[in-house]
Amino acid sequence: MAGAPYAERRVAPPTPSRTLEPVQQLHDAPLAPLTTFRLGGPATRLVTATTDAEVIDVVREADASGTPLLLIGGGSNLVIGDKGFEGTALVIATKGFELHGTTLELAAGEVWTDAVSRTVEAGLAGIECLAGIPGSAGATPIQNVGAYGQEVSSTITEVVAYDRQAGRTVVIPNADCAFSYRHSRFKADPERHVVLRVRFQLEDADGLSAPLKYAETARALGVEPGDRVPLAAARETVLKLRTGKGMVLDPEDHDTWSAGSFFTNPILTDEQFAAFRARVTERLGDGVEPPAYPAGDGHTKTSAAWLIDKAGFTKGYGTGPARISTKHTLALTNRGDATTEDLLTLAREVVAGVREAFGITLVNEPVTVGVSL
């Protein structure tokens, strides 16, 4: 799918070339401060680009010279190895928030949670339940960011990107983004496109949220799934729920020194889910039913957090500098002086334990650089 042609190719207005002299550059630069884990070694070269033209120039230069390139937005979904990155690390710090009626365009470097707040203030629904998610706007289509019943794939209309293969800027419509659970064509082929801008179609619902889809959010608001509530109430409730799970960044709280959810929720075929239920009964006894959510024809999604907890990795698990969050079993955290290898050792222990207990292999959600599980 990642290599399929677009149904429609629309070239954005030509971007003038610039030299790299005005762009901030550092050498042997630490990357850990640029990630929410605060982990990872240095980059050979670190460049910060504040315009689309600068982004494109840096990418073209790296491609022409064959230099490895690492793209960094908010750093909330990165696990960088202790040895760092041998190549050019490009921080995309572009700015741009353009709202015309219910149509929103965000530059890739815009802080996502700030953008959500501004749409709520403007009385527009569609991304209010994605409040508090750390990172940049440009990362949202790559991961098909989602939480509390919303995914960006339901509101994104187009993604403006630099196509490294074609050597030009293209506009990719939603239908060609190949969105699925925490996935997209951008994640499937990470070397192909550099996201520059993301366009959304929001909803003017007279100050009300989109219909609530997530039961926990509805309960917290005292309503039923499918109901609408005031936009500000939906946003504030989601922020409170996320804060209670350590999922809102706080420099003083080591439970937030993480990448949020470290593992994706497994999606199983009917046959796999039946085998899983049998393992649950064998391990936990009759009458224990694992979480199950419809995930398309012949597939069921279950909870990674539940698997981790029931396999014996409870909140706060660990004695070293990398531990499971004290607030949420799905977050692996740096307690202040961990290394990336400490984190990976914990992650591998969790993966092995869940596999042994339930026959399911968890998949990491963050992108790994120079390392792997």
C-alpha cells in the first residue's frame, strides 16, 4: 500500500530554495532533551528548521549526500539508542495555525495539544478528545494518533508532504493515507514522505463535542456514549483522565517521562482470540473474560494494559532506573537516570512475560532509532 500511486496528485505551490546558513545547526548534539523519555545519545549533526523551505532543503541535502536522516517533532514517540544517531537529526519547528470556517491547516511543527485547545476555543468539534497528547501536529497522521474514542484519520482531509522519491511537494488525500489502527502509509514507508502540513475538517456543533464514543469519558461526564457535551467539558475531562494516568507531560513527575502507551493493543483473528481466551482460563480461572472490542470482520482487539497487568507486571513494577509507571501499566518510564538499554531491558521482560502467559507478542508503539526490542 505504501508504494501505491496516489488517486490524485496535486503539487503545492513551488517552494523557493534556500541555503542552510540561516538554519540553526549543532554538532555532536545531545538528543535526549528533545524526547519525552529524556533518553538517547547525541546526533552527529542537529538542524532546526522553522519553515517548510528549510525542512525541504535539509532533506534534499541529506538525500543528495546519502546522509542518514532522523526527523524529530515533539519527541514523544522516539526511543533513541544510547550511542545516538550517526547522521543529521532534523527538528521540525515550523509554525502555522490557519482556521477558515471549519477547515484547519496546521504546520507540522505546531504543538498538538495547543492546537487542540485553540479549536475548542473556536467552538469546533472533532479533535477535542485528543487533548493532552504530547508531540507535534506533523506526527499525528503518521501514527494515526487516537485516544478516548477519536482518531485523527476521521478529521484529516489531506496531508501536505515532501515526497523524497519524487523530489517534490505533494498533497495526499485521506483516502490514500492508508489509515488504520496506529498506522498509515507514512509509518509503513517512513523513508518516503516528510510531513509538512496537515489539513482537517472539523464540525461546528454549536459549542458541543462530537458524539462521545469512549465509555470512560462518558462515565466521567455523567452521560451516555453517543451524547454530546460542551466542548470545554470534554477537553477538560480528557485532560483529567490523562493526568490521572501520567499521560500529560510534567517535568516534575517521572511517571510522565515516557512515550505514553509503549505497546499497541493487539488485534487478533477469531482463531487467535479463541486460543487467547483458553490461555486466560488456564491461567486465571473460569469466569475471567479478557477485554474484547470489535476490530473489523473476523478480528477482535484486546487490551495491552490488561495483558501486562495480568501477566504480573503491575503499576510501579521494577527496581531499576526504568520502571512501569505507578499510574498506568502501559507506560514504561525513566525514573530520572535510566539509559535506553535500561528501558529496553524492561520492555523485553514485559514482552516475554506476556508471551509466556497468554501467547501474545506485544508490539512497541514508539519508533526505535538504532535499537530494537
